[in-house]
Amino acid sequence: MSDWTREYEPDAENVAGGLEAAQRLEVEALAQRIADAVGVRRIGKPFTITESASGVRTFAEGGVMVWYQEDYRDDVVLVLRVQHFGVRHSDS
């Protein structure tokens, strides 16, 4: 585990508001695994102002796709957009 965290940008409602609770949990688990991996990859790499954030990156696993940015200033993965290709359950 790393000290890296994940956050929605601009907020959860705008990024993942249309997902069901179970789908949202899948997205959040994937985003945290990405944050943990970035934290490991960044071990020993000093922060420099010229590299304060990554460009937009994508990662997909199973039926979940996440667009994110790595913010090296705050050790956070910013989840910008998500797509869940899983089965949606109707409310009827």
C-alpha cells in the first residue's frame, strides 16, 4: 500500500453519478489500485515543478474504464471520467 489516494475531479456526481452502487465500488477499487501502483512506481523519484502532473491516462480492467491524471504534488490520482460496461439492472 502507498500513501497515494484517489479523488474524483471535479466531483463524484459529475464523474460517476450515473452508476449503480456496485458499479461505483468497482470503479473506486480500480482507481485505488491505480493509485497504489503509481505510488510504487514513484518511489525514489523526487518531485520537480517541471513534472507536477501527468497527462490524461486511461486504464481498463474487466468492464471498467477509467480516465485519470496523476498529480505528483499531492500524491493523488484524479479520476476524470469513467465508463462501466457491465450489466445495468432496471428498477422495475
